[in-house]
Amino acid sequence: MVPTWRSQGQLTPLPDTSILDWLFDHGSLTRRLIQLTNDAFSVTPLFEGWQPLRADECAALDLADGSEGWVREVYLRGHGEALVFARSVASRSALQGDGLHMDELGSRSLGELLFCDQAFLRRAIEVCRYPQAWLPSEVRASDLWGRRSRFDRGALSVLVAEIFLPTLWDAARAQSENR
């Protein structure tokens, strides 16, 4: 199943306002997770390497179907628990010679790097119900909300998708109840 990515104005029916707040927040998700977890935030790399990009990724990056790119998949964690599954991709041709070394990030947040570099321009946020088959087996579930946006700096475009796991909604609900 290929997801249909939609802008906020194209969503029907609309999810709960607390979910919308997370999906369409234009700030740094890393910073928001650090705040949510009281600094108990970490990044766990799952996969990093060159591979053919999916058709929806090629379309979002204006690439020919089957183009090869750098793929980075990570968990964004709070207190050791996976809250978000993130998949970031960029084309091989755009990365070579650009100076962004996605292969050297390790357990550092790519999002934080993108938000700290003022040269990156963030395009519109799109959301979908993320295909269960595209998730790591240990967090595979149906109807999870995902969002993505493209970050451009000159000829380089990085597409960042973030899939919100049920544990995130539990943590956000607990935080709002404790206020």
C-alpha cells in the first residue's frame, strides 16, 4: 500500500486537536521530545546506508523512480522507550559534495542539525496513516500517524518522515494530565 500524503487542509476527518498539534508543529520535533521527556531523550540508529528510494520518496524529492539515496532510520526515544520512528532520505547525487555527512550522525539527531542550519528551508508538512509494512517489526501497528517534510539547502533536499508511536501519545497525555 502506498500512502496518500495530505496537507492539513486536505485532511478529512480531522484527528483530535492534540494529535493535530504534534503533526503540524513547525518547530523541531527533537526539541519538543526533549521537553516532553525532561531531557531523557536519545536517538537509536536502526539502519543507515545506500538503497533505492521508495516511489513516494522519489516523487517528493523530484527524482526518477528507483533513484538511489542515503536512508537513515532511527528511533527517537524518551526514557529508553521508542516514541517516534523516523526515516530520512536524500539522493546520492545531491549528497555527494554537499558537505552534509548523514553517514556520520550516529546517535545524533538529524532534525536538530537541520534546524540549527539556517540555510535549510522547510517545505510544507504532509501527513498520512503510515503503512504498517514499512515499520520495524517491533513497533508494527496499523493506523499510526506519520508526517513528512522536505528540507532544502541549495541543490540538497532531505526528506524527513516521522511516525508517531502509541507510546508518544501516552507520554503526551500523561504530561498534560500532570500540568
